[in-house]
Amino acid sequence: MRVKFLVAPLMYISFAIAGDQDALDYVYSPDLPEDQQLLLDRINIHARNAEFDYALTLSQTLLDDAEPLRTTQPTVYGQILINHGIMQSVSEDYALGLSIIVRGLGFMELQTNPFSEDLINGIMAKALTELALQQHVIAEDSFRRAQHITHRQGGVYSEDQLVILSYLTATSLRQGNPLAADQQQLFSLRVAEQVYGFNSLKMLPTLSRLGSYFATRGSTIPAMVGPELRLQRVTLFKHSISMYDRAITIIEQNYGENDLRLIQPLRGLASARMLRLTSRKYAEQALARSLAIIESNPDSDLSDRAQALVDLGDYYVISSDARSMEIYKQAWELLQVSSESQRIAAGLFDTPVRLFPRNNPTLYLERIPDSAEPGEELFVDLEFGVTEQGRVHQVAVIEENVPNEQVRLLRQRARNSRYRPRIVDGEIVATEGMVLHQSFRVISEPPPELPIDNDDLIESTVPDDKVF
């Protein structure tokens, strides 16, 4: 049987889904007597500190005390009930939490306009719990209901829908519909432009987020594909580069061409250029400018300069440019002035760091291999070395249980990888005995839950200490 693996299937992009505690953002603050208000405050503090047993116990006490409100003030009682459902949900009893939240919404809807803003918190808590239960279609409907209320209350370009669009993006990706996710992100750009103004400084977080999103999306489409997907790939990277260029222009117009605020979009632009593959030479320009800004700016610190040097060195490794070794040594030497800066150097250079291609914790097979047992982990363990130039050599298979074709493709991918090499006592050294444990899943299986906070929803999967 011929089984091939897919390096980055579109339906399994590693974007964050809702975090377990995101529903806490939608806890109601009803008008309560002083003693009950103090109890609610204690509940929220315990929940924020992840002390869920205490929070649940106190929440049950508050719910019991509020029983008379069931008939006299059903809206307030519904809010307290929804809060209790949220506490169940963040305690990972999602099914019970969802049922309680739905009951609470029922009480609120008895006396509340269907398009009242008061319903949004309950609907969002319901949607996030449905998302945790992987009820993606139902969750999407709930998010869209909340979005529709924001439209009715604040217009089509209501700012309140921006966070909802982020959740809709994640939900679309989980359903294997990246084109819908792209449209939601483009609409979030239009909303931000209407709310903040096209060239407003307030646009910068949105432009950074979208630049990262579209670069990451584009990188999931292989460069060698058919015309339709190739056009998608080009369009996605154009979007990404446009976002970063706009951010750079806004910063230059407001703060000048030598401001440290330029560093983040310049790094993002370099990353997008590198991932696009066809415009890598422009990545060097962005990184060189970033380094020049830092070196000429008295407000920059040692770690800023070292990171800029490392970014440029990473680019040279990926581009097979021997200048990487001298650049890395400069960064290492720069960080030897104190114990704190030496810890930064250790984090950068104590072990080889994979730069390109991105590490995929899970690869996907089209179907389960004939030799695999049900429930058995599918994997390949490789051992290899990393040279002083960051190249991989002597790739050997330690153990595997996937078909030979997949092993061959993985070995080839490993050989083509580039790493930031290790530095010992100021000298770049080769590293032997590196081990890669590569997991595989069958593409028809649901993706693993991603333990990432929603703050990173549209952020690149590349850590902050790496450009590529």
C-alpha cells in the first residue's frame, strides 16, 4: 500500500484555539448586594489563580443564595447561573458547564431583547465551551450570533467583534476551511481600519497580527503545487508583506526612520520574505536595517543588539552564507558581560536550534499503515549531527513504524534542515547525537488540542527568539 505523509495539511495549521480559561473573560458582574458581591469577587480571584475547587464551591454557595432571584429577577439569576457554568467549564467539566450556561441563557432570554448586548457574554461562554468540546459547527453558529448582536448594536464595523473574528478564524481552521479563515482575517482588517483609521498608530497591532497570520498560512502551501494553490500562496504572502510594509510606513511617519519600534515589523517582514522562498534577498535588507537601527540607537540594550545579530546569522545559515559564523561569535561575545547576559547567550547557543524548515510536531498520513496496530503511536526516531555551518549530516534511523517511503522523505527533509550551531567558550562547534522524535497521525483523526493562549491566536508559530 502506498501511503504518503503531508508536511502541512491546511486543515491542521498550528493556530491556537481557545485556552481553557478564556471563558473567564465573559463572567458577568450583576448588580448584587454587598455580601454577594464580595463572594463573586472571591470566586473570580480563585478562578484567575486556577484554584477551581475553591471557585466552584463558592460559586455554588452564591447560586444557592440567589435562588429567590429565579422568579423575581430572572436576568440576574441567569447571569449568576452562567457564571457558575463558566466555573464548571474552566474546571474542564465542559459538558456540565455547557448545560448550565444554556440554562442561564434561557433565564436571561425570558426578559431580554434577542439582540441585547447583555446576552453576548453568555453566548461567548457557550461558544467557547462548545469549542472545547470540539463541537466546531455549533460553536461557529454561537460566535456568529454574538457577532450579529455586535452588528445590530454598533454597526457592521463594530470594534466589539474583533475578538469574535479571531475565534471564528480558529474555528474555520479547525473545520479545515482556511479560505474562510482568510476572509475573516481580511474582514478584521477592514473593521480595524474603520474603527482606528487607515494610517492610525492603533493599526499597528492588527497589522503585525495579520502579517504573521498570512505568512504562516502561506508557508503551509508548498511552493511546487498546481496553478490554483500557487496563486493562493502568492496572494497570502503579498498580504503578509503588505501588512508589515504598512506598519513600517506608519512608524516612520510618526516616529522617524531610526525608531526602535521598527524592529518588530522589520523582523516580521524578513520572516515572511524567507518563508516565501522567492524573495529571500530582501530579507537580508530588512535584517541589516534592523541591526543598524539598534546599533545607532542609544535606547537599545545589549540583548536587542545580540538578538539582531543572531537574526542576521540565522538568515546567513539558511542562505548557506559563511558569514553566519562570525556574526554568531559577535553575538556570543557581546553577551559575556554579566551573568544575566550569559544566561541569554546560553539560551541562544547552548544547543542547536532548528531554523528551517519549521519543525512540525506532527506529520500526517493519508491512511493508517497496514502494519500498525489500532491506537499505536506512529513515529520515526532519527539521529543526526549538526556541523559548525548549521548543516545536518549522518542522518540515521533509530526506530520507526511507518512505511519506508515516509522514512525516506523524513530523512531527506532532515538533511535539508538548517540549524543555528552550538557555541562553546566562544567557538562554534559541531554537535553529534542529535535526536528527532517525529510523530505521525492519520489525517482523518482529529488534531490534538493546542495548549496555547488565545493571545497568540493569529501569531506565528515561530518563537520570538527566532526569525525563521
